[in-house]
Amino acid sequence: MRQRLTFFLLVVGVFCTPSTSAFTADTVVLKNGQRISGTIDPSIDVGPDQVAINTGRGIMRLPKSAIASEDLSFEARKGRLTLGWPLGVAAKA
């Protein structure tokens, strides 16, 4: 009985532990409904009307006109903020 309980708790722990990549990934939703997860990388050389997404398997360059919405990770949102005056007040860049 104790072995079954230990096995059950191990299985639950493995499958119910959230992945850290889920918290650090950006999600782009296209107008056709497709979702692409990765990291939006502004350092990649793309045209002014494109967005580069590093998916971990490669870099996708998408036209901004095909994107319906972006769900940015905490790190991406934090990177787009600058400190305003008075100090401690965040303002959009």
C-alpha cells in the first residue's frame, strides 16, 4: 500500500509541476488562430514591419499584419518599461 501511494505521489508531482518555460515564453496569436510560443527577440535583424520569434527550434519572422495579439512574459514586459519620475513609477517606453 505504501509503495502505491509513493508511486502515485511521484506521478502527480511529475505531471502537475508547471514548466518554467511556460512562465518565460511569449505567445503570439495569429489572425488565423494559430498560436506560436517562443521569445520575441528585438535583437534579430528583421524589417520594420516584421517580428522575430525564437521558438527554440529556429527563428520565425512574421509580418506584423498577420499578428492578432501578443501575450508577453513577465521578463518581456519588464524589459519594455522604463523608470519615470518620481523614481519607482513605471512608464511605458
